[in-house]
Amino acid sequence: MLRTRILVFAFLSFVLFVGCSLTVAHDLPANTIMNSFVKIEPHQADFVARVPVDLVRGLAYPLKGDQYDLALSQPVTEQAIAMLAQGFILLENDVRLTPSKTTGHLSPAADRSFEDYATAVEETDKPLDPSVGIANGMGYLDIHFVYPISSPKSVFRIQSLVAADLGSLTKLTVRYMPLGEPSRAMIITGDSGAVVLNPAWYHAAAGFVVLGVEHILSGIDHLLFLFCLVIPYRRWRGLISVITAFTIAHSVTLFASAFNLAPKGAWFPPFVEMAIAASIVYMALENIVGADLRRRWVITGMFGLVHGFGFSYALGQQLQFAGSHLLVSLFSFNVGIEIGQLMVLAVMLPALALFRRVVPERVGVIILSALAAHIAWHWMMERWQALKQAPWPTLDADSIITLARWAAALLLAFGAARLLVNWLGRKFPSRVELPETRMEQTTRAAS
Amino acid sequence: MKSGRILYVGALVVALVVGLGLWKPTHVKAHRERVPKFRVDVSWPKELPAPTGYNQATWPTPTPGDNVAHRWVQGEVAGNCTDQWDNIYTFNRAWQVGASVNGVLQNNESGAIDGNDATAAGALPSPPVVAFAPDGRTIKERSFGNPTLWLAGAHGAYTGTSAIGRSAYMPYGAHGCFVDYQGYLWVGGNGDGVIQKYNPAVAGPAGAAATYVLQIGTKDVCDTASGICGSSLTGANAALNHSTTLLNEPPDISVDPEVGPVSGCTGDIYVADGYGNARIVVFNPCKVTAGNPSGYVGQWGTSCGHNEVPNGTPFPGNPCPLGTYGTGAGHPHCVVLGNDGLVYTCDRPNGRIEVFEKTCAAYGPQPPPAMVITNPNLPNSSSNQMICPPKRVIYITNFGPENYPAVSSPQVAAALSAGTRACDIDLYPNVDYLADTSPTSQRYILNTDLDGDNNYILEKPTSGSGDITATSPILGSIGKCGFGPCPGHNAGEFAYSHTNSSDSKGNFYVAETITGRRIQKFVPVDDDDHHDHDHH
């Protein structure tokens, strides 16, 4: 615990000290993307990175005309290497590693040796050809750090404090090459903190549960949909079929998206966004007109498919941190969403119960649903404008096959949900409150 | 209920059969050639900066006590180019002013603001070079050009008719720009005799002077009989087309990261010396000597003295010989290096792209030849010494029948007859600054058509020797109107689209000059994400 605190304190100090010394409060530098490889060997970890030279401010390279005087540049490069050895942090089982060997040099802007690991290491370890012209402020600092490690099976974390004051604008591309496993790529930013390169399944699971909870709690359109779903219901039991259908459906599309089965056209994200808004409008209108709630689980399931795609966009950028635990992470994200939903329902249902005490039930349903419909209608119109800009796919063989796959998945999901609801109905015949009865009763009471 | 189940099972079976590939709808094309498609990105660029205290005359030093937010407004965006990190630069004519805005002279080439707008909104012309990050934010530190200089009276020897309001420092008639393999920004102007090289990484506080690296040519002095800049073919101001130190209204530049076959050095500078002269001229600093102060390597090309299709009417029996350029504005108007080792040049007046070997640079220096060829049928006559036979000539004349069967449409015919089709090109997908070392395919030519108000996708001919002429079908268009002209000021329309460039992600940028005065970004939307060539 003490060690963790010391580490946190050390990190914060570095953010303040190194961050300030590496950059000054200027406009965004022209290039904020750093490129790196981390290769794990039996006894060492190789970290080779390319940093745009204008991200490392405060270096007084000698000039020859408008270009760096490369023959005299090595002392400043050594200073830059020392700064970058502080700015990049590699941890093995939460212990910061110290490089046993550091090499590096300037390289020209057009150099392409970082397209693969072997070339990057080879070129970085070579002395720089002083005849290469590098313009002042252009080009890169290429570095190669070797860290002794105790075991290739350890948990490795990486953090970048280089220009960390620019936060998410500073990106470090990491290609992680574990021993005997396929390599993975991820992008971490200046405010990512220490990211686990090879997370254990429980690390991944914990992170994605939190992510799922955060996503549902911050997703105002998902929350409004959930709100519209529950407005007519007075008790948990009536909600079981609806929430189950929603959960199954959004899980189907969430998993499908993670396995790249979702349509890829530019039209699809705005379509999903608009369909989510439309789902809220529909649900609100259904509440107002007092539709048959026995069938609500069907339409909820359909809309759940759409919301699942929406969830997948939140997940997309984060799956890179799942390591080799894609399924665990997906499942955990889903669990997080369900936990978030239950938390929201735990607040919503009592709040609605209170509301019913001051407003007649049917009137309350209409007022709340009308407000939700109003908000969602505006979203829908805005998103429709965005969707109109997007080009629609041409109807070729590929798109017909994709369409057929989705139709099949949808039909199967529908069938599965129906079987489940029937099973629940048989299993708990006396407990399941028939929601349509309540709706009819409240409607009669209001009239 | 039973019929519902039958319907359910039937639909499921059909969906599974098709979805699992047990039956393929073969009547639709399974492997249709996917021509790139684009959509306009209306969110790019973001609003330009509105620095308080901004004063053109003292920029970037703020005016003390001035709390008004002065939003930068670009003028005619005559040029655009992309750097290694996908930042986009514009070279615009915001500062070439003559009329009065806030007490500052402007003319009709100034920013798209008038006196009232400027007064009410506090808008002022942007610096001539504006840098945008890939996400559309302006990078103020890489935007430069000292706007005070247009007010300077020192216009050198220039005696043209519209000297007023011209920068005394950066090229008159801001035109093309190019970022080379080392990250340097090159600019040229079509009202002057210079190209200039800047280092945008150290732009900022000191304005243009701090970033200036070198210049080829002499301000206000051109390669003409009188030294006055212009495009006369005859008379006292006749273009000479042969100076080893002077240029004559050069619109475009490219720099080769490889070793040039004639210079023997890395970094040959190819200049389209094409508003006054009509040549491609090559320089390299490695060739600088006391007798060759500009590092002249060689040149090729001359004017044929007329256009093939003046005013849309073909010039009967009098085509411009291959290897020459038409007369009129912009000949050659662009120079682009391909990863096939060839030099692509825009013969704008004739609506064609002429493609040469780099060895054409060996055609100069020569004894001064006539600017205009007199008898193209005499291969060894002194008048056509400067004609290097092109490897290929691409006429942009034909809409592919598959894509646009109604070629007889009057609008399309008008667009085809306009002599400005080959205004600028981009070999796509491309990494401009890497030129012929670019690992990307450069399968297409993206062509900017000035008067046709559209940008087109052509297939780049790849056939070898002997394929001197090729008609490149127009496979697609980039404007939102489809094929044919797409004039307008709304997103996806064009007004005087003039230059273009693409980035490593396959995004395509079009700059609009004269009345357009903006830059638009077009994002590839092809389902196959073939354009994502992330590089660093």
C-alpha cells in the first residue's frame, strides 16, 4: 500500500516536473503522435520509440543554417534520451524498471524505419549519418531502451508522461510483442495513466465492468430509453420480460460488433444514433397512447439490438486494452451495463412511485412520456440531418449477404427471447404481474 | 398462430441460406471495382482563431489594450499542401489588399470580408500561410507571413498594373505550396518571379522572416526581355523561358527525396514555371557555384503559341505538339512527382496531363531557344530544342460510359470544353512529400477542374512506352452533384476549385480561389478501408 502511494506520488511529481520541462504552454504542436514497440524477451524488455522532436521542448540543438548540426548534436540528444527515460515509464508487477542500456538519435521527418520492429531497432541502434539533413524543429528522436526483467510472465504496465500536459492530444502508439504470443496494438494518451500491456483476465474484467457502468450512467439517451420503458410499470416483476429482452438483444449486437460483424459503411453509425432517438420517441408515444404492454418485450428487444450497436461504439476504442481476453472483456462490459441499469432502476422506480403520489397515475405517465418524446424528437431530427449526409451502401452481393445474416440473427434472437419469456411465464405463473392489466386499470381509472 | 410460425421459420431459413453463403445472388456483381468515394466533412476546418489584439500590421505582436476578438478570415485560397503529419497548409491571398478595411487597404483579392463586416465583427485577413491540424484546428505557431509588408512601398522593379497591396516579401499572387521530405514548406506565386522555402516548425513570433530559408529567382524581376513579369509571347516584355536564375510567374513546386538522374543529388526542386514561361525547370542546391548561383540543373518544355481548344472550340488542324504547353493562364500549372519515377505536369489550357521522365532535365541549359515553337515538324530545329518527348499524355476528355452514359449533356459538354480541367492533380492514394518512394499505390489521379467547378477521379494509366496518348475515363466525381459541373458555395460544391492535396489517411482537400475562398475536406467512405495508411 505504501509502495503504491509512493508510486502515485512519484508519478504526480513527474507529471508536474517532466511534463513542464518537456513542453511549454504553447499551441498544439504540429505532431503529437509517438510510435513505439515493446518487445518482451526471456530476460529483457525492449522499448523502441519515435518521438516528434517538437514534443520535447527546451532542447538547444546546435544549428547549422536552418538545420541541426548533427556532428555536434549528440550531447543534446543524450539530454533528450535522459528526459525520455524519465518520461516513459515501464513497470513490471508495479515496480518501475530502469533501463540498462539507452541509445538514440535524431532522424529525419521522411524516415520510415518505424514501420516494423526489426528495422526500428536496427536503425535506432545505428549511428546517425551526419550527412542527412534535418530541419530545425522537424524530424524525430528515436530511442531504444533495454530493461532487465525478472520474468516474461510478469504484468507489465506502460505510461507516457511525455507532453502529458496536452492530455488526450498526446498519443503513444504501442505495439506490444509478448513472448510466444501474438502481438497487439494499442494507443494510450497523455492522460491514460499506467496501462496494463498484458492484463490478466481479472484485470480486464474489472476494468470493463467499470467501463460498462460508466457508459450506461453517462449515456443520456440510453437512460432516457430506460426511463420510457419503466414509466408505466409499478413493480420490478412487471419489468422482468422487458429488461430481459433488452439485455439479450443488446448483448447480441454488442458481441457481433466486437467480432466485426456489424455493417461497416459510413451510414451505419449515424443510422444507429438516429434509431436510438427514434426508439425513445416510439416508447414514449406507446406510453401515451396506452398500448398493450404484454407485447412490449418484442419491440424492446428490437430496439435493444440498436442500443447494442450504440454500446459497441463506446467499447470500440477500449477493446485494445483487453489483451487476449476479448470474450471476458465483452462479458464484463455487459455485466457493467446491467449493473448500471439496475442502479438506475433502483433510483427511477422509487422516484416514479413518489411522483405517482402527487400526480394521478395516467396523467403522470402522459406528462413524463411527452417530455421524453419532446427531447428525443429533437435528437432524432438532429441525427436525421447527420444521417442524410451519409452515403448509403449500394445493393451488391456483399451487402445482401450481410443483410441476410442480420435478418437471421434478429429472427433467432426474437425466437430465443420468446422462448425465454414463455419459460418464465410457466415457471413463475403467479408472480409475473401482467402489465397490460395494470395499464388497462390505470387507463380506466383515469377516464 | 400457426401461419405466424410458418412465416417465422420460412424467413429464418431464407436468411440463413443466403447469410451462410449457401446461395449467392450471382446476378449482382460480386467483385465490382470500387472507385473511391468521398463525402464532404463539414466539421473541417474548425473556426479560425480570433486572437484579441490581432493587428495585421504588427502580427503576431498584439496591439496593447485591444480587447476585440479579430477572427482570421482567409482570402482566395490559392494553394494547399499536406505535411508528414497530415497537417494541411493553405497559401492564401488574404493579405494582398488594396481597399480600405479598418483603415487597411484591400482589393478584390483580399479576404472574404468587406469593411462593414470587418468593423462589426472585428474580422481581419489571416496570415498568408495558415496551418491546420488533422482535426481542423488552426496551428497558430505554424501559420505565418508578415502582413505588414503589403503596405511597403518597395515593390522593386515590378511595374505591373496592380502593384498595389502586394507583399514585398512573400511571392506576389500567392499560388501553389508544397511540403518536402524534410518538412520544409515551399511557396510560389503567379505574379512574381520567385519560389521561397520556409521552415514552418520555427514560424511564429518573428513572422515570415524567421522561417525563411531560401529563395530561387529575384523578387519582381522575371525571365522576360524587359525583366517585367508576365506572359507575353512577343514584344518588349516577351517571356524568354531559359534563365538559369530567374523565373516567370511559377505556380507550383515539387521536391524529389531521391537522387536526381541529372543532378546526381538528393532533393531536386522541380518548378512549374508556367504563367509567364512555359517550362519545367529543375534546381538543386548541390549545383550551386559562383557561375550557377541558383543551382540550375536543367529544364524542358515550351509554349505552342495557342490552345488546342480556345473558348471551347477545337483548333482545327493545329494541335499543340506533345511536350509543349498551351498558352494562356497556367501552362504548366502543376508539377507532381509520381512513385513510378515520372514527372506529372498540368497543361491546363489544353486539359491534359503530360508525363515525363526525370531525365528530361538534361534538355537544359541550352543556347536560348525561341519561346514559341515555329515548326514542330522539324525535330531538330532550334525552335523546338526544349521539347522533351513525353512518356505519356493523358487527355481528360472522357466520362466513362459506364458511369455517365449521357455524355451529350450540354452541361457536361460545357465542362469538358472548358480549358481548365488540368488545374491540379493528386496521385491517389499518395504520400506527397515522399514522391517516388511513396509505398502507396497511386492508382488514381484526382483532378481539380477550375472552371468546371468539380473534382474528378481518373484512373492513372500505367501502360509502358508507346502509350504516348491515353484518354483517361473519369471514373467518379468528388463534388456532391455527381458528374458534370458542381458550382456553388455550399458544402460539397465548388467555386474556382484550384489546387488539391491528400493525406496519409486518404482524405482529400480542395482549395478554392477567386470567389470560393475556402478549403474543403473530403473523407473517403469506401467500405473497403484500403486508404488507411498510417505512417509516421
